[in-house]
Amino acid sequence: MGTLEGKVAFITGAGRGQGRSHAVRLADEGADIIALDICADEVETVPYALAARTDLDETVALVEAKGRRIVAHQADVRDLGQVQKVVDAGLGELGRIDVVCANAGVGSWAVSWEMSEQVWKDMIDVNLTGVFNTVRAALPSMVERGEGGSVVLTSSTAGLIGYQNTAHYTAAKHGVIGLMKVLSQELGPHRIRVNAICPTTVNTPLVVNDATFRLFAPGVADPGPDDVREAFAGLNSLPDVPWIEPLDVSEAVAWLCSDAARYITGIALPIDAGNTAKKG
């Protein structure tokens, strides 16, 4: 019997990457899943392709292969109304939400004084307002049911320290931690725990893409993973770790959502191979 048997988890950005990994890992622990993803390239300032509907369909198949139910819809976390429709559909079919993983996020790079208004706006809208919209849609049903629960907000090591070329991303991820601190206080009396996770670079399209490679290997004509591996590994204290895998993050999420972490709330948990300790 899994640690989340009989529970329902709502996960955003579930089409691929960390979101898909969280969905499959929590399903492995017995949870049914409510999932959403934008499934379209509708954030024009993001320099890589976003998940497609076929990606979300693959997540559905992987969760169902675990023997769990899943309700999955296309939605943009920047739009509270769209998120609410997915939550309502999930509640209508699965009856409850016990776990929220506000995971959807995007990445881009720019020096602060050259950053366009739209680049800043898109980042804040997805990575901060999208997190708020996720919890705003899901929390009323959890509070009303009165059976507690767990909320995990995806921040980043950039929510704890700063990196050049990421003023917008760093501001959003710091904001996520601030939101977590308030929510943990407001929801504590309802036995709903709220924590943030702060991964280092993760092997997903947000990090592993041409724009990132060009930034980390500016002297290489057409850089690939091997050209940036050493630069990325240099960010972390543990040796030879350029990036961690989505499952490494999902293991921490599964623990935070389980009774093994029943007294853990209000923390920002680094999953970072020593990145923040080295930087700090």
C-alpha cells in the first residue's frame, strides 16, 4: 500500500519534465491525479518549445499504467478561470483534492537592463501568478472538506540566491517562497501543510535547450550538452552533477506529501547537490 493511497493530487505543468515525473511518482504511491498543461507554444518569450497535447496524453498513459485514475486537461496557469475549470472537472470525477503540486513554470535569459517588458511579464505571470492561481483554485475545496492535505510549490535555488541573467526568474521564485510562508501560516489551522521545493538545474527542456547552451558556452558555434556540462557542474558542490533528474525532485515531493513529513510545513527545501551551500 502506497503512502498516498486514496488521495488525489492536482499537478500543473504535467505534460512532461518534473510535472510528469511528479504525476507518475505520486500515482506509484497510490494517488489519483488531476493534471493540466498549456499544451501550446503560447508564451512567446520562452526560447524553447512548450509541451504539446501529445505530451500530456503520454502522462495520462503512464499514470493509468500504474493503475490510477487521471483527469487531464489543457489549461494556462496564467488564467485563473481555466485553472478553476480543470479543478472543478477533477473534483467532479475524483471527488477531492488532497495534494497540490504547483509546478508549471518557464525559463528564459536576459541581462536585467536589456530585458523587455514582455519577457518580465511572461515570467511573473507564469512562475508566480500561475502558482497563486493554482492554489487559489484548489484550496477552497480542501479547506471546506476539513481533512488536511499537502501543498508543494515549485521554487528553485533561484528562490534562495541570485544568478546573473535571471532577474525575472529569480524575482518570481523568491516570490513563490514568500507565498509559501504566508500560506503555511494561513492553512496550518486547517491541517494543510505548505512547503516549497528548490531544485538546482534539472534535466528538462527548461534547462536543456539551445538558448541555455549558448549562454553557458558563448564561444561555441553550435553548443550541445557536452559543451556546457562542466559549467553546469561547477554550480554544485557534489562532483560531476551538471543537472539532476526529474525523479530526484519527485522523490522529495512524494516525501513531503506523505505522513512521513506530517510535521514539516513552511520550509523551502533545497534539492540542489549543494548548489546553494556553495554559492552562499
